[in-house]
Amino acid sequence: MTERKPLHALLLVALAAAAAPANAQEGDENVGKRTRVILGPQLSPSWPGADKFSVGPYIDVTRTRDSEFEYEAPDESFGQPLVHTGNFAFGPALGFIGKRKASDIGADLPKVGFTVEAGAFAQAYLTPSLRVRVEGRKGLSGHKGWAGEISADYIARQGDDWLFSIGPRVTLGDAKYHRAYFGVDPAAAATSGLPAYDPGGGVQSVGVTAGYHRMLGRNWGIAVYGRYDRLVGDAADSPVTRQLGSRSQPSGGIALSYTFGGGR
């Protein structure tokens, strides 16, 4: 699982938030626009397969004009649609995974550096209450493999007053990605004491995510989410997972939201 909009994306989101009120003064075309900022802590596995957790920011910035805010799953990657036609949207996806050192994992395994993942997503509403989404991201550093996710969300809402969502998740990785986090080459086997293991690509985990947002007044609200993934296949069978990590990959976050704008 890729950590949702973590600290290294914070600057990008902060710039977007800072630009929002300034842009609202740039003519009548922006009158009526509203901006919602969600910010709080989240807890997630420190790296794929970890039994340790890291605290990072749970953050989102969304804008709308004369309508309710568009749904975003609390665990989706950072990115905004470039193409939005009817019930279909397409755009960039950006993810981050923290580094994994031998001292972190407790065995003499190769370091996996901090990973920046860049790619794209496509999503479609099959009904007003059912959204499906596919992401694919390439590691530009760190694992340097391909990772992806297939998700579906059932959405129940009362405008912007409250919103609840829940749905399944399937995460995927290619062989290079899986070798970085779950593989043990012969040299590492000799130094770590783990058996050699060469995983292939495919499904990494299956899971479910639930999220809830509720307004507490005109401007303030609260957002919470929980996610549980279970490693399967080569990722679950890896000696790294069985002896040093965990097949269970829970995560969650809680945040305050603040909505502003909507007129002069």
C-alpha cells in the first residue's frame, strides 16, 4: 500500500491551498468556488509487508463551484483529473513509500531507498453510488518497479453534510517491485540467514477501505478512515514477510476539515 499524500507531498498541497483564496479574487469566474482542506495524522505500515508503523499526515485539498464536493477515497493517490467527461475521469497519480534499511527490518537485507511513484489513474461511476478506479504507478527511485491498485467504492451521502464510503481493494506489483520488498537473493540469504526467495509479479494484497466525513458546522468537519489489507501470493509466502514482517497491513487516519469560499 502506498501511503496517502504523505509529508513529501505536503508542500504541493499547501501551495494549492494557498493559491485557492488568492484565485477566488481573480474575477467573477471564481465566484461561488469553495475549497475544503482536510488535515490530520494517519498511521500506516512503514513499507510494504512491514509489521512496524509510521505516522504521517492525512491530507487532502478539494475545490468545487456551485455543487457538492466530488468524492475522493481517503486512501487514493495524490492527483487531480485532467480529463473529466460525464462519469469518466483520467489523470496523474503520485505516490510515495518510505525507505527500508537493514536496521529497520532487523536483518542484513539490501536497502530500498525512498520511492517516488508516478503514473496515472482512470475511474468511472457505474451508478451514482458505485465508483471503480484503476491506478498504475512506476517507481522513479527506490524499488523502481511497477505498482498498481484496483478499487471499487459504494458511496452514501447527504450532499456535503456527511459521506460514507466502503469498498474492496486489490494491490498489484511487478517482479521488480516484489523482489525489492519480498525477495532474498543468494547474497542476502548468506548474510541474513533467510532462505533465498525470488518472487514474481502479480497480486500483492486484497483488502477493504471505509471512510466517513461529517460537517460539524458551516466550516468545520471531521474525517476518519480505516483500511485493512492482507498479503497474498508471493508476497505472503516470502520469508521476509513470515519471519520479519506481517501479512496483516492495517492503516487508518483521523482529521479535521475546513471549508471556505462560496462567494464574496
